[in-house]
Amino acid sequence: MAIYVNEKTRVLVQGITGKQGSFHTGQMLAYGTQIVGGVSPGKGGQKVEGVPVFDTVFAAMEKEPAEAAILFIPAPFARDAALEALNAGLKLVVLIPEHIPLHDAMEIMAYAKAKNAVVVGPNTFGLVSSGRSKIGIMPNRYFIPGPVGVVSRSGTLCYEIVGHLTTGEIGTTTVVGLGGDRVVGLHFIDVLSQFEADPDTKAIVLVGEIGGSAEEEASAFIKKSVSKPVIAYLAGKSAPPGKRMGHAGAIIERGRGTFASKVKALSAAGVKVAALPNEVATMVKEVL
Amino acid sequence: MKLYEYLGKELFRDYGIPVPRGKVVSSPEEAAAAAEGLADVVIKSQVLSGKRGKAGGISFASSPAEAKTEAERILKMELNGLVVDKLLVEEKLSIEQELYLAITVDGSARCPVVLASLDGGMDVEEVAEERMIKWPIDISIGMQSYMVREICRQLGISGNLQKEFISFLPKLYRIFRALDAELAEINPLAVTPDGLVAADAKVTIDDDALYRHSSLPKIKEKTALELKAEELDLAYVELDGNIAIMANGAGITMATLDIVQHYGGAPANFLDFGGGADVERTAQALELLLGTNPKVLLINIFGGITRCDVVAEAFVQVKESRGIDLPVSFRLVGTNETEGRDILAKVGIKAFTTMDEAVRHAVELTGAA
């Protein structure tokens, strides 16, 4: 099994004719994703990597009904595109772009809630059910099937850790990127509850970072509702307070969201916290 | 982007929120003129730093002459590294009680949240959790009167004060929404004989939404290097160490810093040059780092969208054009790794494959290990 996405999931690519959109459509097809259509206003009738392009999401849904959409849309236009996808009935919307205004993100999340849909991101690499399908921009070759579920706030650091797992011949069920922004659709606890219910997932890796309270909330959830072993790595141990380290989330303010508070919360929930990224694979091996 | 207090108060005034009478000035003479006609005045340094009061950046005067002397003193000050060049001179309020009121973005609830407390003032951060009311706003319906009534009930306020809140809070919410604010905070919100007055204004605009607010002045209190990095759209933060670090992605860049420290090294900076940068931008990022005169350069690349050959090419380009004579520790894996390694090999650099090896080597090169 896999969570959120599998080889049957039908996917639309919004912004398919752009540089990123067309490149990653090719990459996703190569990985096995069912890309059934693309959307690019004014470019209807064209084809990208053999995929038919439509002018609107509604037009695409008439001809090629889909469950999921992935957006390669410049940030100022992302709200419009995301609301269009949700309005047209897509149930999983993956927001790749970074720099989407916070208020736009909040409006997208409110509408998704009303539509009972799942939003991943913004500012995410997407998600991949290894060996089945990916809706995202992660490098294909590191994601091989196996028993570990991975959920991460950051992208490249997640590749790093999955890379170590792959080198150790440990594969993954599903890998989910939550996104680095302050307001994102999926949170740790949403994904943890899915991994807990997924019979193929035997262990869970959580990749977090300083700032916000997502790791503390995850800890409380794990303590109460997760029976599977969880290994964590947290970035930002050396970050000075009050400095913004790139992600909107990666900032420590008012003594909250610190490295120490997160490690304490996770440890209290029985999570093993790795000191270095390359220790994660070894620690996972021990619990499998 | 944080707004100066006086700009925040101008906004408040535009939206009908009462603020003290006053003027922004930049010389002692102007301060004296601004104090004319007001009884007691408060003189507040306009810098983007909290704790101005505790640092001596806020003063009182009871005559124009005194205002001039005080202004002279504060204008020469440096507050938490920021030089004071503007003052806000305004009437001293007769404050009966200091409240706290803010609207910000709640990441856990994915929506705006109202924060309100009867215990406003300097130590609001230490207010007990049960004394700080938190009310999430469903952004699809916005701020409604019933919400304010409920917030007032939880605060335990009624009568005239409740009436004022019902007029006050929706105005603050309108500012929050219209300006794409991350934070709209009033601390203290003063209860005076004439009603509620915003004695301070802290408004932070979402940087990602600034393109929608071109009428706002550009406010930057950053070092020259940080400004340069911003021009290049790089996430850059200066630190105190001697190992210059460049990586792709905020998470992995932070992890690189952590590992450097784990092995006893000291990072000189945080530089995330993002994903998918081309040769030119990568070269600019490198140039910027070299300008900081570090002892060792550590480059950590895990290519996804970022291509290893592009990074290697940019490195060679900079090396050849300006000469990189400091020791370099390079880690290069991911997309187009082989091509990237070949390019580096031509200039005699053997890239590591793991982050751990590259960091340890960098720390060794500084002589700290």
C-alpha cells in the first residue's frame, strides 16, 4: 500500500507548458505517474510529452477526469490556479511554488477544507509513493520501494536522508514533503496518522527543523496515537535566535520552536532523535 | 517587512483607529516644535527593534526645551546596533490600563488568529497562557461582531469597553487583510479617559506579498552584504565563524551549519542559493561569499532541481576570473553528478560524496579540529 497517491492516481499538471512544468511532467511520466492532462490558459490543444493540454481545469476534467493536480505556477497566480483546481473537484492539490503570499495560502486552505480536499505545500517538493507514482519534483532514482514512511518539512535535507536510506538498501512506502512555508496544508500529524494506518509502513522517519510548533504537535500525537517506531532528525541546532534561515518557518522567536524544546518533546514521545543526518539510516535499520 | 511605528500609526489613523497626536521628526529643533502645544510628550526612537524602552530609546519631556534636549540625546544613540535617525514625538497619554491586542497568522490552524489580553505592556511575552485569549478567524467569513463579543466575554470586559472593542477590532482586521500583514499588533492598547488609543503600532507585511503594496516605502535594516544577497534573491545570514557555507535548500543548509558546529567548526554564514540556479546566479553567490574573507569555503550540493555541472561550472568560472586561493571543501552529488565532478577534476578538486566527509575536511582545514 501507499498513502495519498498510487499508480492509479490520475494527475493534472497546471502550468504544464512552462519550463519547470514540462520538464517535471517528463520526469513524473518516467517514474510511472499517470499524467492524464495539462492546463495552460491559451495553450489548449497542444501536447507536452504526449500529454494533452487544456485551457482550463474544467475543460481537462470533462475529457480526462483526475483526482490530483500539481501546480507549476508563478506565485502571484498560484491562488487562482489552486482555487480553480479545488472548485473543479480535485481532491489532492500539490503546490510546488515558493513565495506564495501568506494570505493567499490561508484562503486556499480554507477553501480546501470546505471542499474536503487535501493540499500539500506550498513550497514543497511534493510526494512520492516509491516505485508507484510521484507528484513532485524529487530526483527519481533515490525513491525505491520499501518499508519506511518519510515525512519532511524541507526538501533537499529529505533527499539527503532518503539517499542514506537508499544507500543502505532501505526503501520507502511514501515520502511526503510538507513544505517550508508558515501556512501549509498537510501537517506532520496528518501524515503520521496515515502511516500508522498503512500496513506496509513499518517505521517512520520525521525530518523537522526549528521554528513553529509542528514538531511539538507531532510529538503529542505520536505519544497518543502512533505505535510504529519513529526516528527523527531536526535541522537548526546551531541557528542563532531571531535570525530567519531561509524558510518562513525556520526562525526562532520568543524562545519558542527551539531545537531544545523540539528534541525534548520528541524524546518524551519515545522518538529517537539522530544527532547527524547520516545516523538516521542506521537507526532505522535497528528498528526494522 | 516590518513597518516603523510612525508608519504603522499612519495606517491606523487611515483606518479609523485612534492614535496619540504627534509628529515624526529627525532633529532636536523639530522635536521642540512638535512638542509645542502639547502638555507632556513622549519621545520614541523609530528603529525596528523591540525593547526600545528597556534600552533607553524612549523618553519623556514636559516642555519643548526638554523635548529638544532629550531628542538630542536619543538621536545620537545606537539601539541594538541600529542608529536612531527618526523620532516620534507625541502627546503623553493618561493611561488607566494597558491592554494587548494583535492579529497574526496561526500556522497550526492555517488561519488568522486574534490575540488579546488585559495584561499588556512591556512584559507581555511572560503573560500566563490562560490570560492570553486566542481566537482563530475563519478567513472565508472574516471578522464578525459575535467574535468580538465572545473575545470580550473571555477577557471579562463589558459596557463601554466592549462597545469600543466592537468598533476597534474589525478595523485592525481590515488592516491585517488589506496590507497582507503577518502581524498587526498594538501593545499597549491604552485605556484612557477618552477611550481606547493605540499607544504603539507594530505592523509586519508579508515579504512575498510586497508586490501588491507598491505604495509602501521600502524599509531595510540589514547589513550591506545581506542587502546584496537580497538583490540576488539569496537567503543569506551573516554569522561569526570562519567557514563560509553555500548549500541548496534551507533545511540542508541549516543541517550543514549544525554538522560544522558538531565537529568543532564555526560557520561564517548561512547561504541557501535555492533550487535550480543557473551558472550566473551560482557564480554571484560564490562571489558574495568570497567577499566576506572566510578562511575556508564549504560547498554542499545535493542536486535535485539544482544541477551539479552548473554549480561546478560556476565555481570554475569564479576561480578563473578572480582566483580562489583559500582552501575549498566540496561535496557534490545528485543531478548531473558525473559531469560536475569531471569539471571540478580539471581544476584539481576532488569532490566528496558525503556531507559528513566534506564538513570534517572543512573543519580540519581551519585547524580547529
